[in-house]
Amino acid sequence: MKSPRFPLASLPLAVLASLALFTGTANAAQPNMDDLIAAAQQEGRVDSLGMPDSWANWKDTWADLKEEYGLEHSDTDMSSAEEIAKFRAEGENASADIGDVGIAFGPIAVEQGVTQPYKPSHWDQIPDWAKDEDGHWALAYTGTIAMIINKDLVPEDERPHAFADLLEGDYSVAVGPVGSGAQNNAAVLAAAYARGGDESDLQPGLELFGDLAEQGRLSLTDLTIAALEKGEIEVGLLWDFNALNYRDQIDRDRFEVSIPSDASVVSGYTTIINKYAPHPDAAKLAREYIFSDAGQANLAKGYARPIRAEHLDFDDATAAKLLPDSEYANARPIEDFEAWEQTSRQLPQLWQSEVLTRQH
């Protein structure tokens, strides 16, 4: 399973590419939605991996595809690595059409030869960093490391708004089990960004958490909704979509959520279409819909930040679930994936030696 699961959102696209697209070609001279819809309806269904109803509010997208195009749907929930492994193991005997994987797994899926390209109609509104140039993957929604603050436990004049603030005050800071999850590892990278580090140099971030540990202010409590509800977390670092969802599920007035103003890291999730999808046109229509205005709004209702957010006008209720664009002024995506892959593998050992050994 993706961990943790939550309701979420989606993002940008470009233009369909006629019947040539249907055969797996990444580009085409003229878009032809009518042909794509007809082909998808003939297939009649789309089967997904890692896209359950409760994650990213996928349930509304599957419901819309059923109502508008008559597509049946089923999902098998699993992690990004498991999705790619299943695509590869089944090969031409594929049982799934489309999956949703973390950004780092998009290039891996391409390298392993398990994907086919498709560029949806809003392709030009997807940032270059968030898509494969040939259309094999593109982020539909992003996650950015945020702070969630229990206002009942942290006085207003002590509430942090940046990583630089964390060493001040008496509150504890929870980051979860670093080394065991993308969210926890990304919090260390975000702290490194804020203090002059990067994907290949996490030391500035590790030093920050080591100083907190030495002060006795590093909480080892896992960042779950239950822990937040019980008041076991004063300040936590987690994906914005999780923080916003947890806040609203517990008590919107009890928690403050913000993006660290000095720096943060942006990641996200991308669909991958199985090279041997039994329903390839239905999978392409699903990706098309995910990047449409309606699909992006569905996922925003699940607290994920759509990749096309700056091009969309949400209704007040949907907009209220997201943070304003201004919060993301100093958030940036991972630039050196190779370096980050190497350093993140070292994080369990580094966290133990550089941080936990200083815990009081």
C-alpha cells in the first residue's frame, strides 16, 4: 500500500494525438477525442493498481468515468514498487491497465520497459520537471512537506513558520520514522534545502534534527491521524495533503497548516499506463480525464494539489481544502534524482548515527 492513504487530487495535460496515439505513438498530428472515447467504450472497463477510492479521491473520477463513458473499474491497492513489479511479471498476460506511482518510480518504470506513452490534452500546462518528454509519465498531483501545528499545545508567539524557527521554543517536533517512508525522508531533504544542502548533501538537515534531539525536542511519535487527535504531536512535518486532510478530519480550528517559508520539497504521483494493458484506450481516456478540469477538481477535493492548479478556478469549497499558491513560493522539486536515490538509501544509518544518538 501507499503509506499513508488519504483522499487526494490531480493535474496538467496537452492534446490527444489521433489514432496514431492508440497504437502507442507518443505524438500525433491531430487530436481525436471521439475516436478515443469510442475505442475506450468498446473495451468497456479500466483496471488500476494503487488507485483505490480512498486515495486522492479517486472514487469520484472512477464514478465520473462510469457515468459519462460507461467504464467499469476495479483496483488492487499496492505500493509503487509492487505496481511496477506486477506490470513486469505479467508482461503480455497483463491484468492491469494503469497505476499511480511516486515520481521517483516513473523513470524506473520506463527503464524497465513496462509503460506506453500518452500525452493528454493539457500537456503544455504540466511543468517540464513533472513529466517524461515522451509521455510515459506525468505527475497528476503534488505533495509538499508542510508543518502541522496543534494550536492548543503551541502558543501563538512560538508557532514556527520556517525550518529556521524550529530550534526556538519548547514544543516537540515529529518527523516520523526517517528511513522507512518517502514522507519522512522528504522532511529531511526539505530541512537540508532550507539550510543550504541539497539531494547529495543532507548534512544540514540532519544537523537540525540532531540539535532538536539534543534539546530533547525530537518526537519519535509516528505522524498518524490518531496521534494528532490524541494531542501526542505538537508540531509535525508531513505532506501537505496529509496535513490538510488530518486537520479537517479532526478539527479544522485546532490545527494550523503551512509550508515552511524558507524552503520545502515538492514531490508527487504519476500515472503509468501498462505497455500490455488489456484496455489501453480506456487507460488513456482515464489519464485524459485525470488531467481535465473536472478530474483535477476531483483530486483537489481529496486535498492533493493538482499539477494544473494555477490554470484552474475551483469553487470555494474545493479551494478551501488547499493552501494558497503564495505558501509554495520557496518550495522546489527534486532536481537530482540519482543523488537523492543514493542519499535516501543511506538515511536509515545516517539518521541513527547523526540524530538518534544525540537524543535526550
